[in-house]
Amino acid sequence: MNHSTGSGPAVLDRPSGKDRPAWRTVNITAAERAGRIAVGLAAIIAGIILLAGAGSALAVVLEALLVAAGLDLAVTGALGHCPLYAKLGYLPKSLRRPR
């Protein structure tokens, strides 16, 4: 039985037998994590540079969205957990444990 002291569902950590929050589970491969971090940082930098010269309100909104998307990619890459993957129940084959 899984018990959680925090909010959200808990996942049984098989090696230690302890519960941990679902958001702490790694569901992104190492290669994807590196790619997310690299692309996220590039998007953040590009968005900030473009924001400096933004001429219209639409440009500001689009560049702010670029920065936000970059932050999302960088954070999910750094944490190794993608909430969308978790919601869809997706787990890469290389991270699946044999039953």
C-alpha cells in the first residue's frame, strides 16, 4: 500500500521499498534530458535577446512564450520528470523494470 505525506499520488520506490511523490520519478531518458536542457537554454537565451528589441505587443507576447517554453524544457530536463508523460502513462522502454 502506498502512503504519501505530500500532495499527489505516491509511487513505490522498488529498491528501497519507500514511497516517494510521483513527480520525483524519472520518466525521461538521459539523452532526452540532455536535449531538453540544451534546447530549453537556447530558447531562453533567444527569447531574452529577442525581447530586448521587441517592437510590438504581439512580439513581446510571442517572445515571452518562447522563454516560458524554454523554462519548461530546461526544468523538466533537469528534474528528469515530464508531467505530460506521467499523465499519459508513457515510460521509455529503457527505463522500464522487468516484472
